[in-house]
Amino acid sequence: MSPPDRHRTRHAIVLAAGAGSRFAGPKLLAAYRGQPLIAWSVRAALACPVSTVTVVLGASAADVTAALGGLTRDRIRIVRNADWQDGLSASLRCGLRSLPPEATAALIFLGDMPNVDAPMGTRALEAVANGAPAAYPVFAGQPGHPVAVSRTLFPALDTLSGDTGARAILANLPGVVRIETQNAGCIQDIDTQGDLAALA
């Protein structure tokens, strides 16, 4: 009997529910190198060894869905977070709760990070498959994305509140794998139009 395909129990989540208030406009729809900003994170997630990519939407959900175009037919699931105004934690909880019960790991992306590294996502998932509770890249001492988390952490992540992500739980957790990288894309998130212009 052949071993099970671990990819089927791994899933990616792209958190893309915020209104982008500091951007002064619909941030995830802004053009970056010829594509909407959100498309870059979603494409990176699709390039990782995962069964599905769940995109958690909130503000401008219909417009962001439309911006993803044909991508929505390629292993992508769209989930709307009714509580998106409660902060990042609400979207993370929404994404995790939407995963199938057989999910063993989740790979978490942010929708406003266009230069995130897909191969790093694969390395982080492998670290979790080998027993780590979580894994993520580190650039110049700064923790980045994507973040892979084991199902064993799902209950703890479900207790988060406010505008905080998994980092609050991972900071002092034993066994977490931190992967040093020279790719600054893992920490380059877009908050303002100036941030976007600096990367263009």
C-alpha cells in the first residue's frame, strides 16, 4: 500500500480581508507589475505543495474576487469573513475554521506581500511535516511570511483576538523552526502607496 499524499492534507490561507485604510484606497486591487496586488500572494500560495488555497475576504470582497479572475478556478476557495473589522485574528480564525477536518497543516500568507517566496513556503511546510509545530522565514532578524502551522496549534490560534496574527503564540513556543533567508520579500508588506511605489 502506497503512503498517503501529504499534499492533500496541507492547505494555504491568504488573509486579504482588510480595508487598507492607510493606503487611502482599495489596496489589494492596486496594480503591481501589471497585476492586482492580491494576485501575487495567491499565485505564490498556489505554487506551494498544498491541496487548496483559501482566500479570506472582507472589505471589497466582490471586487477582490473579480480581480482574481481565472485564478478562482484553480484550487482556490473564497471565504468571506463577516467579522473582518475585528482585525487580523478574526480573518485567521475564519480561514482555519474553513479548512477540512483532515487538514494537518496550514500555510499562512498575507494578501499585501507581493514578493513573498513560494519555495520558502514549501520549506516551512516540510519543517512542520517533520514535527515542528510551526515554521517561518527570518530576514535580517525579522520574522516573515509565509508561516506554516501544524494542526496541533489550530485551537490556540482560535483564541487570538484583535489585530494580531500567529506571531503572538509562536514567539516563545518550543520547537518552532526559523528559516534564515536572504529574500527580503518575506517581510515586505504594503501599507501605504509609498510602500508600493518603493517596490515598483
